[in-house]
Amino acid sequence: MSIRRTDRMRELLSLLRGNGEVDSQVLRAGLGVSAATLRRDLSELEEQGLLVRTHGGARALDPSDGEIPVRLRDHRMIAIKRRIAQHAAALVPPGPQAVALTGGVTTGEVARSLKGRPQMTIVTNSLTIAADCAVDAHMKVIVTGGLVRANSLEAVGPMSEHAFQVINVGTAILGADGMSAEVGATTFDEAEARTAIAMGTNAQLVVVAVDGSKIGKVTLAKMAPLSEIDHLVTDSTADAAQLEKIGAAGVHVHVVEVGED
């Protein structure tokens, strides 16, 4: 799927989630596409279980769910996310240990930054991260069991939570949909949050790695309060007042400059 089409389909979902059921003519005007293109996009998203076709239009399957499926997420910020990830990976102490990772674009980049380090074990509930790391001969990869969520390709539920409870994790690196001074790290899905809680609770060091757009944002489910987070790595577009409050709570805040060479 091309970047252009990915952007368009993401915008289509956003229109439906923001307005409920939307007429096809309104969708065509909003997206600037032909009737044939709209039909193809609607058919594909319906097959993926993300919307329901109606007479003359479409509606989101779950308008209250603000989460964008992982396959449609905006990857244009990949350079910033990669820089954040490299900084987060550098916080992992040297020596043999297990590093736990939640799913997400940024944590996926953390995993890539850790490749080549000796005696490294990656423990993750993300199928995409596990598959990417498994080809590295230097890494041992443990993927948790559980029910796989289609939106994020993460395994969740009691099996996944139990795995993190019995493994001695050195460093847990969490991606999040929101990170605020008031609540801490949050995500859209409560099942993913419970897995992240198990991951962070049993780790010696907890790092949250998110881009600046997530700072100050609060989503549905709590992953980790500030009291359990050791480091936050973000970028210079983040709300400065929020970062100051987060730092005052005892979290070590690392800010990566956007546009830095």
C-alpha cells in the first residue's frame, strides 16, 4: 500500500469516526477522489473490519475508538521516532539482560537500535518486533502468547501478562498513545495497558519513548504512573510545560532536537 493511499485511508477513517455515518458524496468531496477509488477504499477497510458500508455511505465500526490500526499509522515521522528510539536504546545498561518492548513504530526502532548488542534478549508481545528481531543471530527473542489485536498486532490477555510476571526484565521500554504529568503513560486499549503494567512492574528500569505529539495527551487506559517511570524520551515539539512537570515528578526527561543532524 502506497504512502499516499495509506494517508487517504487514514483520513477516511478519521472522517467516519468524527462524524458517524457519512454519505459517499461527502466522503468523495472531503478526500478529493473518484467514486471508483472511494469504493475500493471502502471495500478494503470493510474487509479489514474497520467500517460498515451503508446505503449511500459508510460508518466506522467503533466511532469511539480513536486508535489507528498499525498498518495505517503515519510513518512520515519515522526519522524523529528513530532518533528518539536510538536515545532510548542508549539508556539500556550494558551487559546481558532481557529488554521488554511494547508494540509500536518507536519501540520497533528501539529494537533495531539494539541489534548487534551481545547477550541481548528481547521480550515482546508485538508480533512485528519479534519477527524483525528473530533474524538477528545476536538476539534471543521471546514472544508472549495471548490474543492478537488486529489494530496493533500485539498479543494481550492473561497469557501475555503472565509471561512478563515470570521473566526477570532488566529494562522495559514502553510506547504510549499519551504521556501526561497528570496521569502518566496511557494507551487506547485496556488489554494492552494491562500487559504494559505487567511489563513495567517487573522491570528494574522503565523508559517511555514517545514523540512530542503524545505529550500532554491522556487516552483511555493507564499503563504506568510517573512514580514507576525512570526515563522519558521525546522530541523538542513536546509541550515544554508538561515536560517540566513530568521532570519535577522525578522522571529523567530526555529531549531529542527535531532537525538535529
